[in-house]
Amino acid sequence: MDAEYSALVRNQTWELVPRQPHMNVVDNKWVFRIKYNSDGSIQRHKARLVAKGFQQQPGIDFFETFSPVVKPTTIRVMLTLAVTYNWDIQQIDIDNAFLNGSIDEEVWDAILLALVYVDDILLTGNNSQHVLDIISHLRTQFSLKTLGSVTYFLGFETTRGPDGIHLSQTKYTIDLLKKTNMLEAHPCPTPMNQSNKLHLQDSEPFEHATLYRSVIGALQYLTLSRPDIAFSVNKLSQFLQFPTQNHWQACKRILRYLAGSIGEGIKFTRAPTLSIESFCDSDWASSLDDRKSTSGYCVYFGGNLVSWSSRKQKSVARSSTEAEYRALAQASTEIIWLKSLLSEIGIINHEPSIIWCDNSEQDNSQRNPSFHSRTKHIEIDIHYIRDKVLSKEIEVRYIPSEEQVADILTKPLTISRFHKLKNKSTIIHSPQRHLEGAC
């Protein structure tokens, strides 16, 4: 508490003023939290003095709120760059969350990446001394802790070895399995049974709906390092309002699958080239309740998986081609955003990014405008994609369905096919010593 209060005073976070009758005085309270290491040991006890924001009125007491929150894809891009160029990644933790300051330094001939998630920060770049200089400068502005090379960030464990960096959520997975009494459960080979057709009111209501929502919410965060459960978690998220016994059994199957794959996560290796390619797919009219389709895509940067999505489409597709085009448009949008991010840090690739799809009509319609007469109802997606193709930002290519990696994000699969595509998603076990420490 003393450290928190001293930091607030030193940063001149507030200014005392006389109280007036018309003022809406916002109370505050102390929040205490224990911060753990990745092996479950206590790192430190934290205290935060926070305002009771719910007592404020928007437009009167405040106009906007903002806390910097880095996108998970950006973290994975940074890990790819760090392992490719052998950059060290330093982690710092600001002692309090009132980051009202600025840095006015000029940077010459250096790349410095700062990933900020409220008060947790990762710093890396091509000049290690410059990174340390920035940390020293920040220390003069804020009260902070230097945690050294990153090993545990926002619940993600990073293990660095001679062959790359492994990103996982081992401790988070174990905590979730303990919470649900599933740590010793019999493992399942896949996260979803291929024959279980989930839909609304498919069985008796599940009496503990709050538990179901809590577990699904926890699984949503776990998908940030486990694309292999993205589809099944997305599917079960569609029944949060009225979960049934069948939905809960499907949820427990995901937990059993995780119990047999603790410590698995994404591997980042040195990239031979910083090219971007993507796989996209859809499962047409797969929802039994409203016949909406499911889109899925995965994006690789330098051969490393950095972005993926499994999502139910917002409207009904009138044909499988329409469903495929929507998935293709989503993948294209993600690629364009990723290229924009890379250009901001000085990495510009003029080669078109390849998108692999298993619908031959998509590939043909990019080259033959006569196909458009049959697809006018999806012309917005078609023209968007065609513009990107003509500008040579992306290139759409055909891939056989059996080689379509994005299949794992659109439907439940057989055991053999699931594990074949899972291996192509660079999901592997973390080093054994790391698992022992987490348990």
C-alpha cells in the first residue's frame, strides 16, 4: 500500500480542490491481489487504489476512458520477429496503473517495439542497449519493476530455446481443470465429437448455467494459444443464454481433451522469409437452428501461425460459394491489417500474400468476370477481394480440401484428420521441465 500511495503522489495523479455542493464525489477503495509465477508460487502481493467508476455519469464526469491493450496477434508477430532476428524480449511492470506521462526521445537506426497491456509492458528491438536505455528512462518517470527476459506475460508462458520460442498457457489450463475437477479426467483425443449435432433445446436445461458461462469464458481466453479448440469453444459459446445438459457434456469433452494435452501451445521458429499466407474455409449452413454458416481462417507470418478465427457468419448464405466468399473476405481483411502493422514498424513486403481456399469457383471468378452474373448477391465481398487481387496485395489460390488447414476451425473432424491439421498449426508440447514447474 505504501508503494502504491507513494507512486501516486510522485506522479501527481490528483490535485486537491475544495469540495463544492454541485460536485459528484466519486469514492475509492483499495483492491488487493496476489500475483503468481508460472509455477504457481507467489511472486508478490499487489495493492491498487481504484476509483468507483460506476458512480460517474458519462458525458458529465468523464467523456472517454482508455487503457492500452495489445492485440494477441501483435504479440505473436513480435515473437516471430524476435526469434528470427535473435532479439531479447524484456518485461517490465508499472507499479500503478496511472500512466500519465510521455517519452520524447528520438530513435535513430533502431527498431523498438513496445507492447502495452494496461500496466504490463514488453520491450524488444534490434539494439539491446537501446531497450535498456528506454527502461531506464521509464524508471525516471514511473515506479516500475524490471522483470528481465519475458517468461510469463498475461497468463502466457514463453519458453525460449535454441530452436525457437514456445507460447502456452500451462498454468492457466491447470487452474481451469482444477476449478472444474477435471484435472484427473480421462482424456479425449479431440475436443468435439463429430457425431454430436449441437443445437438449441437439444436436451434438458443445464441447472448450473452460471458455471457453464464461466467455463466457456475461461476457454475463450485459452483459445489465444490453442487454435485447436477454437471451433468447439465458438460453437458452445452460441448457447450461453440457455445451456442444456448436452452442451455441458460437450464442454466437459473439451476439458477432457485439455487434460490430455496440458502444456501444448504455439511454436515460433526462425522465419526464412517474412511472407504472409493464409488458409480460409467455411462450413455452409452448419447451424441447425438458423442455417448460418461457420467461417474459419488462419494466417501464417514467416511460416509461424499468428492469427486465426472461427466464427459463425452474421447472415444466412444462399450458397456454399457465398459462405466461402465471406470467409475469404474475413481472411483478406486480417491480412491487410497485418500488412499495415508491419509497415508501421518498417517491414514492407511488396509480394502479394497468398490465400489458399478449396473452392475452385472462387479462384476462377477472380480471373473471369463472367462468373459475377451468378454471384451478384455477394458482390461487395467479391469486389473487395478483386480489388486486393488487382492491387497485388493478395493472391487467391486453390488447394485441395484434404490439405485445407482451416478445416480445423469450421467443423468437428475425425481423430486422424484433426491431428494431421493440428500438427500443421505448429501446436506442440512445451519443454518437460516447464510442465513440471507448472504442476
